[in-house]
Amino acid sequence: MSDTLIKVEGISKKFCHSLKKSLWYGMQDLGREITGRRHGGEGELRPEEFWAVKDVSFELKRGECLGLIGPNGAGKSTLLKMLNGLIKPDQGRIEMHGRIGPLIELGAGFNPILTGRENIYVNGAVLGFTKKEIDQKLDEIIEFAEIGKFIDAPVQSYSSGMKVRLGFAIAAQMEPDVLLIDEVLAVGDIGFRSKCYSRLAELVENCAVIFVSHQMYFINRLCSSAMLLKSGQKICMGEPAQAISRYNALFSQEGKVISGDQETRIENLRLLDKSNHESDAFDWRDPLIAELDLLTSRANEEVALSVTFMGMDGAIAAQCHSSYNNFKVRNAYERNRVRLEIDRLNLNPSVYYINLIVYDKTNNRQLLWLYATKKFEVTGDFCGGASFQYEGHWQVADASR
């Protein structure tokens, strides 16, 4: 059999904003299928319909992990549901080979009145395993799930974290050929998530994995490629770092303000080098100066500023918070020119984005949050495994002392 386990050719799926019209259109589509015509029509949109996924194609081989990224409502979960057969595409073709292990929605596939142990056998049978094969894997599944005596309690009594533990344990230990994972792993505690990601790294060697997450660090770490979706359309597909960079750029292009009170503004953000010249590239040993104009309402006597440096994987590499430095901006009730000087960047050579957050004087309420508002590059002759590089003083000590 070919190592290509997933082949998707031009699939599209449309939905309707109106429930009544959606039911009527569903009856029309059913009538079309009964009479041998195309499901969903010829590609036209009827009143109040929209494309949730539009003309997406890709292939995935054994040993590959595809990260699906994009803003909320981009079509990621819809695409996964079509791959798992939960919903039918209106256009296009999907080929899936081998056993499919889905982990798409919290508790999906579980019978709530059955115990965890009974659900293991039900899910294993759905994946095509015999009772004898499930018996052999049962202890490993229960041990991985870490839910103890609750394995013999009805699933309806489980917390959301327990459902994730059991669902992932079944999918991981049954060793499917294709593993589909939505954002559900964000529910578990940090210890279990760490174990899941380690297990994923092992699984991807022998199966094809599609992984949906808003945590860019894990997309960059686990995936061999990534696809960026926006409004149901494929924007790009390639190296994870490339797709993540395009993902971050979406926020810069579509409005930098993530949240704000509409009376607080930051304007004229500039990055300056040690000669006070504006620049977008700095050596990792060099200083960095940020200047900006801050405007806020008279209701704020003083505010605090947080500047974070975010890598292309979406992970925060470093932060400089004015409150940590015992500094707050006194409101002059006009434009405030704020200048931040960092003596030495010490950031790993890479591309970074600047996030800015303005807090009120309590440091609890965000007055403004600008995401990926400025992009710059750090250059250097050394690239380590961590984002931040300390300048240490090294020496060989006298071992005889």
C-alpha cells in the first residue's frame, strides 16, 4: 500500500446562517442525491449560505504531521470533521487509508452511560480491533489515562480533563494509521499535556497526524508542515515557521488592536539602534530602543506598559514590564512620548514580533493590547536552543581546591 494515507482534492463545505433555510436546503440536497444529482448543487451559494471550507487540497504520508492553524472560524474543525466522516463535503474528494483515530471534540465518541472501561472496548471495536487485541492494550490505556478507579464509573460523571485523558489514551495506545487532533489537548493539566506531546512525537513516526492548535510552539515543534486557513480557504502550506509567520501577519494586517477601551492609543512606534537610527535588524549583542506615543483618557492618572518579544512560533521569548522596573507613565492628559532602552537584546537570532499592552494603575485591567504590531530581526553568529541567551562568564576552575 502507498505511504500516502490522506489525499484531499478540492473539498468544500458550506453552511447556512438561518436554521430554517438550512433545514430546507438540507431537504433539497437529499432530494438531489436520491435522484442522482450532485450533493450541494453546482457550487453556487444560496441566500444566507457561506463557505466554511473552500477548495482545499493536500496529501499526507505516513511519518508526516500537518499542523492546521488559523483564526477562529477559519474552518479547521470543519475540515477535520469531513476527514473523519462526521459531515459530508459539498464538493471534492477525500481518500483515507488505514485506521483513523479521531480526537476532535471533547467526549465525542463516548457513550455517557457506559463506564470508561466499556467505552475503551466500544472505541476499539470502531477502530477495527478485536476484543483480544483490546485486552492486550487495556492496561496500557488505563495507565496512560491516569483516571484510577474512575475507569469503572460512567463517563457522564467525568470532568472535561478526564474525558481528554481517556480519549487521548485510547487514540494513542491503539496506534491508528491516521490521528486527527483538535484543540482538545489544551484542556488537560500541564503534566498530562507534556506526556501527550511526547507520545505524539513517537506516534508520528508510524502514522499520519493532523494537529489543530493555537499554540504555535507545539505546531513548530511537532509538525513537519503547516497549513494556514482563513475564512475557509488555504492561504499557504509549507514549513511550520513560514505558515506561523503568515498567521502572525494576519493580525497585523487585519487590525492590530486585540482589545482596548477605544480611548487609549499607541502611535508612532519606532525601533532605534545604538546610534538612535530607526532599524528593523539588530545584532543579538546590541541594545534596542523603543519609542512610542501614548494617549489615554483623563480617567487614567497613570498607566503601566508591557513590551513582549514574540517568536515566529507564537511563544513569548522575553518581556519588559514597566511595573517590574518600578516605572509608570504619569498621564499628562496629552501625547506622552515613552522611551524604553534595553541595554542588550541577548535574543537568539531569528525574527520576532512586538506585542504591547497598556494596563491601568492596578495592573489588572488592560486598556489596550496590540498584537504583533512591529516585526524585527535579530542577527548573530550563534543560534542556541532557547530564545533568550545569557552572557555568562566562563572559566575552568582548579579541581584540586
